[in-house]
Amino acid sequence: MLAPLLFVWPISIAVTHYFATSVANYPYDQTLREQVAAISRQVKFVDGQAKISLPGSARAFLRSDEIDSVFFHVLGHDGKMIVGDPELPQLKSADVSEKPDPGEVYFRDDDYKGQDLRVAFMYLGENDAPRERWVLIEVGETLEKRSQLANKIIASVILPQFVIIPLAVILVWFGLSQGLRPLTRLRERIETRREADLSPIAAGRVPEELQPLTEAFNSMLARMQHNMDVQRRFISDAAHQMRTPLTGLKMQAQLAMREADPGQLRYALKSISSSVDRASHLVNQLLSMARAEASEHSEQALVPVDLDQLLHEIVETWVVRALDRRIDLGYEPADPVYIMGNVFLLREMINNLLDNALRYTPDEGRVTARVLAQGDFVLLEIEDSGIGISEEEAHKVFDRFYRVEGTGVEGSGLGLAIVREIAELHRAAASLRPHAQNVQGVRAPGSIARVVFPVHQPPPPSLDIPDHIQTGFARR
């Protein structure tokens, strides 16, 4: 704050000098005006000739100034001096910027022997007399009194500033110190925190000006805390879920090493391969869950996606697995339906829905995938004829590691949890419901997994009209 203050100070001195000079000129200009008017009253015209009677007292009055030198003269229409001081510089035609009016007092600046002069002048003539018959009255004085008055004005303004500005600097320093003290305390509180402490900053004693900054900082801490919680949860889930299959793999490998019978050894190796597949599937689902949770608070690019076309492509990749179990995997085509989504995450979600449907559908069962457009929403449905689900457990199956007891189907309990995470990222709602009852009140076997998306309305395509056609329209 000192730098602009020191920059403005010289400017204020210059402005003060300008206005002080203007103020000092005004009363002395008025005095010159009155003196010119007093001399004009002594001028008489006789037969077109100017006569002036200036008593000695009047001359003494004009020269009574003790500080400045005062000059006057009266010039005839021929430029010859009638009375006055010959040393006063005469008026030049360039000093008169416009056509003067008789009886009006004007001012000009001149110099005499290196001294600045302020001159008041007036043209005077008989009624209706041509300009060539006018006389010129001039009174000039040096500028010493004006300079002294201007200096007094400047001193009266500038000298107090030598006291006011240092006092203002002290008060500003004190005010800033007091005003920044809460910020200093806030900085100290942040510096003394432990590295792992991501709790929000208490905003009770934070100044009002720092409230937005504190809220933004707390928001950042909350995001960091969420990311750390996701990492810790992933590590905990991975350690917990991988411990059992890895222990089983180790036991199966030890048993296989003891087998001498080729048939038994082949059976043991087949069991190991099956366990490796389950462990690989679990790892992939854990990674998918971690990616979905990380995407929830990251800047994921959402683009228009034809959900029906994407579903068609994914269903084709599951045909072989469905044929192995003699499951009728069907796809009901629909018109192109667009949503805003991330293709990678949507593919992961549909794969988990199809995997869950095929896993809980017995051999020779049926699974149907479809996309339905209903007003402002798009429905993705995976319908199966599997073991079904109760209304009570329909909400629990989207929790982590929750598995319906007594199904006899192996799984990690993560598939539908991944579906829910990805659906929430796309502002969609996922649900799993048993089939509705028919007219006789008998519920059909199986269930329907449904994800409801908001529909994307693409902007209308712009018409590329040639310039000559546009010109024709404009003319019409």
C-alpha cells in the first residue's frame, strides 16, 4: 500500500499547486478589473477625441502596491499613448483571440524585463463609434503577491500531509496486522495439523472474508478423505476377499504335489484352474469397483452414447457362454436411444448385469436384454428366468459382498454393487425386482434388473445453406 501512496503524493502536490494558483489569481484579477474600470470612468470623448483627467491621488492609488510593480497606460486609436507608463508592453493583435466588445475587460499574460505580468485591458469608444476610433486601457502588475498567496495555500495543504501520511501508514499497518491476525491463526492451525488429519477446518472463528476460502478448502479435504477411504476400503476388501481363495489354492497345490495317480492329479489341477478363474474374477470386480468409486468424484467425460447399439455389441460377446449352458440369450432391438455416458463404465455395468443374470439362471433357461424409451427416460432391462429374488432382499443385493443364502451359486457379491456405483455416476437408478404376478396371482420365475437413465436430447442439426440461397432469402 505504500507504493501507490508514494506515487499519488507527488500527483496530489501538482494538483494542489494548480488549484492554488487558480485560487490566488482570482482576487487579484478582480482588483485589476476594478482598476481598469476606474480609469475608464475618467475618459471623456470630445469631438471624437479621447480626453482623460487623472488626478494625482488616482495615480498614487494605482502605484500604492508595496510588493508588485503596477503599470498602466491609455492608448489612442492611432496607438499613441495618451497617458501612463511607456514601459508597459503594448497589446499585440495575436493576444486578442476574438472580436472584443467595448467596455468588456479581458486578461492576457506578458513579461517585462524577465518578470511575468498579468495585464487587464479594455477597449473604450463613443456610442456607435467604429473600432478604429476606440481607445485601449491597460493595467498590468507583476505576480509576486499571487505567488506568495499560492505558496501559502500549498503550504497549508501540504505541510499537514507530512504528519497525516506517516500517521496513516502507522494506522494502516496496525489495521492490517489486526485484520490479518485471524489468517495467521488459520495458517498456524493448518501447519500444526498431523499429516493424516483431513478433518474439516472449524469455520466458527474464521473472518467473513475467508469463509469462501475455508469452505473450498474443506471441500477439497472432503474429496481427499473420500479418495483415501476408497483406497483403504479397496485394500481391506481385497485383503479380506483374496485371503480365502489364496489359502484354498495353496492347499489344492499341496494336495496335487502329493498325488501320484494321474487321474487324481488331473482332477486336482482342474480344481486349481477353477479356483484361479474365481480369484481372477474377484480381482477384476474389485478393480472395477475401485474404478467406479474413483470416477464418481473425477472429471469423467460423458458423451452421447447409443445405449441400444452398445447393448447389442455386448450381448454378442456373451453368446458363447450362454450356449455352453444352453441358455437362450435374447436381444430385443430398438430404435437408437441416446444417453450421456462413459462407454467404458457403461460396458462394465452391462457386463455385470449379464454375468449376474446368467449366473443365477439354470441351464436351458432364458435371458433377454432390451432398451426401452419412455418419455424423458431410457430403461435398460435384463430379464431372466432364474431363481428369482424376494422383495425383502431386492434392496440388499446392491450392497457390497452381500449374497443371497441358499442359492448354491458362487460369486463375490460385488457385481450389483458395481452396477449401482456406475448408475449413480450417470444420474441413473438401478433396481432388481422379481417378476410381476400373472392374472391367477402366480409369480413367474426369475427377476428383472432395470437401470433408468435420463434421455439425452441432441440439438437439432444446423442446416448448411449455401450463401447464394441465403442472399436470395434476405432479398425476399
